[in-house]
Amino acid sequence: MRAVAPVEVELRIPRSCEFVRVARKTAAALAHQLEFTIHDVADIELAVSEACTNAVEHVPGQECREILVRFSADATQLVMEVVDQGPGFDPAEAAEGAPTEEGLGGLGLLVIRSLMDDLEIKCDPETGTRVRMVKYRRRS
């Protein structure tokens, strides 16, 4: 695995299902460029897709018009953040797959947690929700 200078990429996409693909493909392209394994690239792509889809599907009304997706990488890790301006939720409750009005909820977070090396969720009614995911680069 070659050395990597610090990299930062930021996307602002409309909060719309059609644009989740842009974030997903950007994540995959960046992970591939950073020489993650094919398996890790797929995991990264799916995790970013799940986080963005959650922002599209679970933020009520027009409170949030865009999603911010940040990527930062260095020699040891790729950090991905998905930020929306919605009112937030209880991460502990959602992570257990607790029932919601729509049915079973939180499965996206369970998927992300299983794919990533680290997951942190911060919700604040004033500033929105930030899902921070980390995938470590493995030495070959």
C-alpha cells in the first residue's frame, strides 16, 4: 500500500434519492484511489449510501434541503461524515432496530456499524445530525 498525503473532499448534494448515488460513487472512487481492497470499497460505498439514504428518508418535511458529505483520508484511515440539518433522533434507540411508525427502524445504522471500524452519531436539534464513519487502511 502506497503512502497517502492527507486528502479532503466535500460534497453538498440535494436531499433527494437521485443524488445518493453521487455520494456513493464518490466514496467508492476515493476508496479505490486510496487502494482499499475491493471488499472494503464495497463496504465503504454501502455505508455512505445507507447514511445518505437515512438523511433523505428520515428528516421530516423541508427542514433540510441538502446533505453535506465529507471525506478525509490519511495514511491510516478514511473518515466519512454525512451531515443533515434535521431535528435528529435517539441514536441508541435507532441502533437497536426499534419499531417506528413506518415499521422496523434503524437497520441502516446496524448495517453501517457492521461495515465500518468506527461509527459515531451526534444529534442536535439546533445543528442537525452528523454520522461519522471510519474505515482503517490495512497494511498488506
